[in-house]
Amino acid sequence: MTEAIRKERADGDPAERAAARGFRLLDVAGEPPGATVRDDQHPFPWLLDAAGRARRRGRRFRLVDSGKLEARDLEWLAAAGADLFTADDIRPVVFDLVRLGRTAEPSGAYVAFFHHGPLDEGEEAGRLGPDSLGELLRSGVDVHLSNRERSRPAGVLRRLALSRIRDGAELVYYHHGALSPEAETPAEEGAWVHVGDNAIDLLTDSERIRDLGRAARSAGGGIVLHVEKETDSILLDDLSRAGVHVLDKRPGSRSPRGRSLPGRSFYLDTTFLP
């Protein structure tokens, strides 16, 4: 369909405008780097067609779950190749998440689940605890956690990291504050751990970060260092050679350094620590 026809339809009634948006979605889904949309931005049939188009073209189709669609609809999208990004405040039912993870795997897609709630050892009604998160990891669902608002005990993080199946699901942890067992323990067991330089002295901690980067990479995960302060570029290059993924956010920087950051090692956006 030509752009002129699409523009003419876009100026018409609401149904024609919706169709024009749908065709634009198909175009974006088929081109690099693919598409990222919320499930409430387009009707389900357009999302399904776009996911299939992206898969056929070798692109990623990332769908942010707002809770609009039923779990069955998300299964269709996952089977078509859509990467699903959801969270405990949107989709807290373990059974639904496990099914989504298993449905996504044959198509090469994945499910990323962000857990904002507490990590209590005893699970209460309506709350996902460590046992449930471990089940998700064993089922192929990526689990993302942050200590921005809640503490994340090192022991629980270690258990979760050990629950993941190598070359299967990923545990991704966003650490705020100085290096501590909460950051080091999951990294050593193969999790992806994000740290920022706002609470780290890179000169003092460089050897520690370097060793941690090597350990994490050896275990199947990695360290992602977010750099915003002025820092010796030679030091950053040295950390990158050791296996640390450096996201250099300084003005005029060339980020990331070294190897590109795998898509499953962050929750949609690498510009912040959730």
C-alpha cells in the first residue's frame, strides 16, 4: 500500500485511521531494530500480525503488558514470536506466567517479569515470594529485581540465581548503592547485575569489579556498569576487556564499550537503573 493511500485513509474516519496505524506498525515490525509497543496501542489482530512479521524478518517484537489482554491472547502473541514484558502488579498469577514462558520458547521469544514486591520467605495470598519466582525461572521466565525501594537479601538472590537453567531464563538484578554481597552473590552464580558509579569509587573498586565481571561471565551472566561520572577511559577499557559491560553515559561517549549488551540482560531500557 502506498504512502499516499495510507495518508488519505489516515485523514478519514476512525476505522481508517486505526488501519493506517496498523499498517505503520507492520512496517516498523519488519525493519531493524523491530518494534516495542504496549498492548493497548493497537487491536489484538494487528499485534498478532506484527509479531509474526517481525519473526519472519528476524526482528524482535517487544510487547509491554498493561493488563488489557487476557492470558490466552498473550499466549497467541508469544507463540507468534512476541517478547512479553510484564510485572507483578499487572500479572501476578504464576500459572499464567509459566504457560507464557513455555509457549514463547519454541518461537524464540521470551517473557521478562519484573518483581516489585517484597521477597518474604513466607508467601501470603496475592504475593509472589522466592518459591514462586524460582518456579518462573525454572520454567524459562526471566525475573528482574531492584533494590531501589525494597531490600533484596543476598541469600534469596543466590537461591534465585541457582534456580535459573543455564542458557534458559535470566535473573537480572539492578543494584543501588556500594558493592556488597547483595550485588556480588547473584553475579557469582550467573545473574546479570547492574551497578552504577554514583555509589562506587571506580579507582578503589576496579579490581573488585574486574574479578566480579570475570566470575559472572564464567557462570553465564554478567556485570553491567552504568557510568555517568568523569572517569579514566583507560580504566573503562580495562574493565570492558575483563568482561564487564560498560554503559558509558557521559556526554559524547561511545556506549556500550566492547561486546554489545544481550537483549535479555535488561528490562527494555538500559538508560536507567529500575
